Amino acid sequence: MNPLVVIPTYISARRVKEMSTVIATYDRMTPLTKQGSLARCLSSLRTVRSLGRVAVLVVAEGAVENQAYGKVAHILEGFPELDIVLVGAPELVALRRRMEQLGIDAAHEVGLSGYSAIRNLGFVLAHALGHDAVDLHGRQRGPPAARIPRDAPCAASASSRAAACPFSRSRAST
């Protein structure tokens, strides 16, 4: 098995998140000015043998997307030994553009807003990066790990996966 560990990190501009839409309301957002638990989580992953790749998804309010992305990127700099892919709004735009080019209409089902769309983004990333399983961390419904069936409608060769993925090179391989 070749799993992708997916860690969504939820960042808010406010200390207490006000209700917005039902889809984009999260129960455990970290204020932009607070430390949060991402570094602690990544530190614990250092002890996992044969860990493989980790995808950190930056889920943030629009007003602080760039700051949140920078904050998470700074945290990831402290873990150069981990193979981490950072995914935020810029990568999502590139991914959606590529999906559109391939005729895949999933703009509302794959994204950084809503637990289901975030979970689905993890599945798409895993497939695009050549993984056969996903280990989702954080708040999700259902089992924490899922296998991607080889005969899934989205299954493709490694070369087409690489072509479909605008960020197929992770931090550790650059």
C-alpha cells in the first residue's frame, strides 16, 4: 500500500469563528495569530516508519488565505525530512484548471470549502500523485482511511496522473 496522509488545517482571521454558510463553518478553526496543532502533528509523524508523502491542505477564510498559506509554509520549513505537499488556494486553482481541460466537472465537489469537498480533494490529490490509499486526518465522517480502487472511473496511468497534477513534485523532491 502506498498511502497519502492528508492533513487539513483550518485557519480563521478571528478568535471565534462567526457562522457563515453551513458548508464553510468548521468546528475547530485555529486563529491566524495562534500556534495551532499542525507542528505537533507533523512532529509525531517523524516517528512513523515508511511514512511516505503528506499533503497539508490550507483551509482559510478568503480574507486571510495568503497569510494562512504563508503561516503553514513557515511551519513546514521546520520539517525538511518529511515529504510534504502544501496545497492552498493557488494549487486548487491550477488543479481545477487541469480538471476542466480534461473535461472533469467537479468544481463544487473538490475544493477547500466544506468537509466533503476537502475530503474529495484529498482523494484527487492521492490519485494524481500516484497513491493507492488515503489517510485523512481531522474531522471527517466515516473511516479514516480509504483505498482507491484500480478500476475507479478516475483511474489512469502514472504518466497521465502526472500530467493531470499541476504540483506533482513535492517539497522533498525539489
